[in-house]
Amino acid sequence: MPQKQSTTRVGLIGYGQIGTAVRDMIDKDPDNGMEIVFIHDQDAGRLDGLGDLALPDQVVEVGVHLALHVVEPWRDLPGVLLPL
């Protein structure tokens, strides 16, 4: 009997064009085994309308398996804490 795969809990750091596209791809396929559990961006305005997914300050104990840093390489993200 095949073992059921658990859902991978994904967090996105950066919610510009790339972060938005990654979220759309993950959300588009409910059978991909991934779930977005938080979204963080230095520009708090980008988090408007995201409800419980939005983490405008620091990431604190959300039970994430994978955090994707999807921002321009020159951006500085001071104070982002990712306890895994």
C-alpha cells in the first residue's frame, strides 16, 4: 500500500512579481503536496489582502518545512527570523 505523502509547508520571503508567481503556481495545483503558510515582504503594502498568510514583521513558529527567499539579491532583510 502506497504511503500518503505529507504536505510541505512553504513560506515565501518576498512578494513581488516572482513571489506572487510562485504562490500562484503552488495554489493552482491542489495535488502538488505544497501549502503556503506565510508570506513576508519588507513592503507591508504588498501584504494587504493576504489575511493570516501575511507576516509583516518577523516569522515566528509557523511550522514551515521550506522557506523560499524570492527577492532581488541586493535587498537586505534585517530582523527576519526563521525558526525551522
